[in-house]
Amino acid sequence: MNHRTIVHSTIAITLLFCLAGSVQAQTFQAPSALYFTMPYGGANPLPQIVTVSSTGGSFPYIQAVTTSSGGSWLSTSPCGYYSCSTPYPVAVSVSASSLSAGTYQGQIVFTDANNSGITATVPVTLTVTASTTAFFDYLPGGLSFSFASGGSATPQPIQVRNGGTGSLGWTASTSTADGGKWLTVSASSGTATSNLSIGVTAANLPGGGETAGTYVGEVVFQTSGDTTSVPVSVTVGSAVFYQINPINYTMPVGGASPLPQLLTVETNNNSAVAYTQTVATASGGSWLAASPCGYYSCSTPYPVTVSIQNTSSLAAGTYMGEVNIYEATNPQMSVTVPVTLTVEAAGAYFNNLPEGLTFAFDKGGTATSQTIQVTGAGTGTLNWTASTNTADGGAWLKTASASGTAPSQVAVSVTPSDLPGGGAVAGTYIGQLVFQTTGDVTTIPVAVTVGTNVFNPVNPITFTMPVGGANPLPQIVPIGNTLYNNALTFTQSVATATGGSWLAASPCGYYSCNTPYELTVSVQNASTLAAGSYTGGVTVFEATNPQMAITIPVTLNVVSSGAFFNNLPGGLSFSLLENGTAVSQTIQITNAGTGTMDWTVTPSTSDGGAWLTTTPASGAAPTEVVVSVTPADLPGGGALSGTFTGQLLFVSATDTETIPIVVTVGANVFNQLNPISFTMPVGGANPLPQILTIQNTVYNTPLSFTQVVATASSVSWLAASPCGYYSCTTPYPLTVSVQNASTLEAGTYSGEVT
């Protein structure tokens, strides 16, 4: 057998290299045969993303598709009649809803555009199964790994499910185009449903993971009568996209779409790269969307909003989709993000978790931990486990608890010293939280921004209200930045999962505000909500640089019985001169429900300083709590002008509430005003007004001001005059009065003047 015959006999098994003359130094590096599975009369399978790479430098190529049976069911994109250049991600798609049950064959031939003697043939098999047999449910259309030269790849999870009837026992094998043993799977066999981990061993790549390039492989799953493949690409280089692991959503049958997830797209050297994105789904129709880039490019780091839509008619089950991200001017560099949507009919499953968490701090600074609520929906007990992963492989993302039973409070933290550069290198770093329970998985994207002028992080905020009661008091959330004398211009958007449009943030709207600015986050239209926990989020974008953003998770607890916090203040503000002192403030903690309410309070600050304290740190309602600020512990020791932010987190056995804190230090600031109280008998006359003198610290430099009022009651019992929508000038006696209160029942009512 001559050399040419040996090469040709190898083709039928893997890949065809047609050589003209002497052996070529540069050839295709492409996957082995591809396998698709779909049920008879069902939806088309998810496109498989095949990266066509070379064994040497980049060269242009064209592709041709043929099928030997079943008609024109196979197609590829996006090259068409024009050439692409290696390495390029080609979407291989199947359109076969009219085909009968059976096995169909096709192939893709890739040809060097400059040398027709260099080709690569990829056989494609489509299995259309009868619904009465066991077959593979939709698997991801591809997995992409990426890391810097000399780095490592984070494993990615996939789930093997049975799309038919009976038991599905499976085997898994791996192959790579270069023959290296760098692609791994956590189990080589099993019975569906199975959770697997796909990994890459960098040391087994060409060059031991030190050589920049794109390397391709494949995981092939087999069962009796069915085979399905998952293409894998690995990109190694100095400026590649950070890896983004698969994301998961959960929703009930016929329920509202889950909260979007915010995926931060970034490069491993923090260079700005323009990119576009596309989405695809298998079964279920057009339930997946990604914005805002569309056909226009965004630049890294940019948070892509991946959302679920058009789900009201989806039956219980698991649905697969994917988001494909391409560098705009170099689409050879890409990342594929598998997306799983689980529609639950029964049992316990995760209630909407936050759409994302963001941490931000100065170079060499510290990150404040954030506390999220893990709640369950459905029936039964929800026991959960939590794991973390990061795009760079570092161990900088942690949860205080690795497991628990819903409802739970989970503290999430970032260790700056474990970030690339030890927290001293400016950039955006991404990771993920994965929460699992029997039959359900939900993910939370995490982004960390390190820089010289970034937004102060804002911890999650929580509201509580009784079923059918009035909306709770708004929370005044300070939006600040770390470089106090260099304002950032920002806009904001809001999103909610279940419960409709119950969340609002103002006053910026479509117009921009400048830091430091106090954003009013409020609950509206909530009187018809049933008892339960509702999740939303506020995302703040820098107006001229929307790559820089922070996400503020928002939880609304609607309580039907038991003990829960009465409306706590929507915010506390302290102000003092440089090197001055701060006056403590006293707030009341009361129980709006029944039974005994024991509580604890945890202060946190955006800069990590220990300047915010409470006395006591725990108690039983009703209690008075003294809130204090220690100027010596502020950044600059109280001598630095600026706005500093923090939060009080109150937790009881059944409820959580937050109070935002803002401290203003400067040469000319408002004099601090502490909380005020009114008392009146049931059905009696309104109490006398209180006159608040609005003053500033530099008496010969007046400040112009306006004010707004808010109450947590359905009755508008609080008023402040006379400024209205017009401004007053300090010093000014502001009249704060109680009105329309004769119909109020006995109890404690909360309001605020901002």
C-alpha cells in the first residue's frame, strides 16, 4: 500500500487530507465526525459550533455541504460562497422536522481557498428517533475554553438526559484533532440523567499550554441506536476572551420568565475588544435573547443581558440554547455559552436568584462581602449545594456556606490577593456561582472591577411588606465612586422576575446622573402580590462607558403571617466637616407581625472600612438601635472630602431588611438631621408640625435644595413644605407635618424626607 493509499484509508475514520505533491507543512485541524439527534416530528437540534483551525498559520478556506439521503437537511454558516480564515467557528445546523425516523448521512468539505489540494472532510450523521425509544436529549452545541499562555482552563458542567422513554445507559469518549490527551470527561459511562464535568489538561496541549493557538476536539456520547457529539475548542493566547461557563435558568410551568443574567464579556489581558453575539435554541421556540449589541458591536468589558422570553406556553422539561460571542473584526476569536432553561411542574426548585453580583474596589483595595437570599419555590424541602468557578482559574470567589436548606442567607466574598496581579492590576475579572438541588441548577454571574476610579459596590437590598398592604418605604441608595473628586455619569435600568413591574428606580430615567447621587429605589404596584419572595435588580451603567456597571440585587418579601420587620428607614445620612465628628442616630426596630422577633444586624461599607457600627448588634423587637460613624476609620481618616457608603443588614428568623447608609465629608455640607418622631391618639387630631432648619456648614455660602417625601402607608400622612418642586436656600426652616392621619389604626408608621 503506498503512502497516498494509507492517507486515503484514514479519511473514512476521521479526516481527509488530500495532498498534491509533497507533504504540506500546513493543513486543517478540524473535528472528527459530527452526530446530531432529534425526535421524529420534534424541534431541530441545537447547532454545533465547529472551530476549523490549522496546524500552522491562518489561511482562508471555503466549505461545501452535501447529504446522501433525506434531502437538504444540513447547512453551515457564516461563510457561504466567501472564504473564512482559520481558526473560524462554523455553525453546523440541521433542519429536519419533516424527516421520518431513521439515520441520515451528510458531510462538510473544507478546502484551502488558495490551494484546492488541501481539504478536510467532516462526516455528519443525523439520527431521527421514535419517541418510544431512549435517546439523547439536546446537548450543548459546543464548549469553548480559553486561557492565557501558561494558564489553566476551568472545567465546564454538562448534563446528559434521556429525551425518550425507558432507561438510557451511555458511554462517552473524547478525541482531539492533534491526537493529544488534553480533553477529559469526569465519567466514561453512566445512566441518564447524569451530571458531568468536561475539562482541559493544559499540560497535554501542543506546547504544554504555552503555545498560543486554537485547538479542537470532541466528546462523543453513545447509547443503543443513538450517537451525539459536542464539539470543543480551546483558545490559548495573550489576548483572548475569558471563558464563560454554561448558565442555567429555572421557572415554573406557565409562570413568569426568570430574571435575566448579566454576563460580562472580557479579555484575559483587559484590552478593549469589539464583539457581537448571536443566540440559538433547540426545542421551545425563541425563548432566548441577548442584548444590547444586536448587529452592532460592543466593547469589552460589557455586561450582556441574557434573558428568557416567550415562555408562557412551554411544557415542563429542560430546554437547551446557546449564546455565541464573536470578536467583531476577528470572528475567529469566539466563545460559546451553553444555556439551559428548566421549566418545573412539581417539587422544590430555586426561586429567582439574583441576576448577577458585582464587586468593585481600587487597586490594592479590599472587597466587601455581599449577602444573598436563597429561597425555594414549588413544594417540599429544598436542600442546596453551592460551588464557584472563575474564568482565570483563581480561587478568589468564595461562599460562606457550601450547602444549606432554603430559605438561607449566603455571604459571597472576593479575596483580592487571589485575583490576577494580587488585586493590584486594573481590570475586570469574571466568575460564577452555581447552586444545585435535586432536579434543578441555577447560576449567578459574578464580575469584579479593579481600577483607580470605579463605582462603589452596592450590596443587595431587601424590602418587606404584608400581603395586601401598602408599598414599603423607598430605599435611598447612594451611587458613588472611588475617586471622590472625579464624578462618573451614569444611567440605570431595572428588571423583575415574577410579580410584574413592582420595582422602580429614579430619578435618572433615560437621562444621566453624576456621582455621588442618591438613587431612590422603590416598590410599586405590589398590593396584589401573593405571599412569597420576589426578585429584581437595578443595574447602573456609566453613561459614556457602559462597560463599567454594577448590579444591585433587590428582594421583596411579601409576608402573610408571623413576625417581620416593620418599615425600617429607607436610608440614613451622616454629614461632617473634614476632620470633624459625626452625630449618632437612633432608629426603632419594631415587629409588624405576630409572635416574637429576634434580630441581628450586620454593618458593611463599600470601601471595607470599619467606620459603621451599631449598638446593640442584636435584640428582640421592639428595640432602639444607635447607629454610629467613626470618622477616624473613614478613608483618609475623616480628613478626605467625599461621599462614603455602607449598609445595615437586619436579619430575623423569617425576614431580612436593609438600610443604605451615606456619609458626606466636605468643606461645605448639609448639617446632619437625625430622625424625628410624631405621636397622636387613634382618631385624634394631627400632631403639631416640626420645624427642621436646613443648614450647611459654611454659613456664608448657601446651598440650594429641594425635598421629597415618602411614606410606607396607603395614606399620605406626611408632608414637607414649602419648597415643592422649586428650590429653597439654606438656612431654611422646613415645615414637616402629619396630615390625613385620623383614619390610621394604632401602630407605628414610617416615612422619610429626602
